[in-house]
Amino acid sequence: MAAPPRVRNPQAVLFACGLNSVRSPMAESLLRQMFPQSMYVKSAGVRKGELDPFAVAVMAELGQDIAGHKPITFEELDDWEGLNFDLIITLAPEAHHKALELTRTLAADVEYWPTFDRPGPKATASRDWKPIASHGRAVAAYPQALCKGRSAERLARLWSSLRSQGRQ
């Protein structure tokens, strides 16, 4: 059974993944660029990682600077500013489980957007992975993976709705 559509558009969105080092900071930056003044957007991880230079390079090729991003955990985000989000978009199974746990005490919708993580350091150095960091078309494919399927349609409807309301 499909979930009922949201009554209103989210005002605050949290992207979550395992380490808050690649997927969720990229998604945060992309959504923040789409809705610079109409939506609060953050990202967090189940565990704290280190910002991946790959993510910085990919986003730089897309004209976005995430070099100043500091990876944080759900707990750190909760301690610093609270978890007051309407929508938590999870990009990894472990983040999805963590977000579902939070809904016991947090009134937020949770959506799972399965998004592959980048290969580890050895694979990154291989010839097969290098084009991701050097060709614009290939680079654009990774962030687009954040918005697949039903969720991409929902994001497009959300964007269209906000634009028609003059909020972008």
C-alpha cells in the first residue's frame, strides 16, 4: 500500500547516510542550491566520517563548494540544534534504520532513497573510477542517483510547487 501524499511541503529536510562524508553532504548541497531560501536543509551520518575529497571534487565540477562541510552524527546534530525536520531522506540502509528509530519520538516522515556509496580508496584510484572525477557528464550521474524513481518525481513536484508559490 502506497503512503498517502504529504499534506504540505516540507520546511526542513535532513539527508542521512552512513558517515556524512559523500552522499548526504552532496544531497544537502544540491537541495540547498535548488531551494536557497525556502527550505532548511542539513545532513548527518550514523557514524562520523571525514569529508571525502572525491565529493568535494565532484561538487566543484558542478559549481558547488562543500569543502567547508564538517561531517556530523545524528546525535551531534540533535545536541547542537535539535532534530526538527519534517522529512528525513535516508541514502543508506543503516541511516534508514536510525531514522526509523527516531520516529518513535520525532514527528517526521522518512523516505529511503537507495543510493550506492562510492568505491573504497583502492577502487577510486583505478582506471575504471577516474572518469567520475574528470568528465562532467559522468560526474553529473552520481548526484542524479540521489533522486531516482518515485522520490525524483516527488522532488520535481515539490520544486515546481515552490517555484509557483514564488519561494525559490
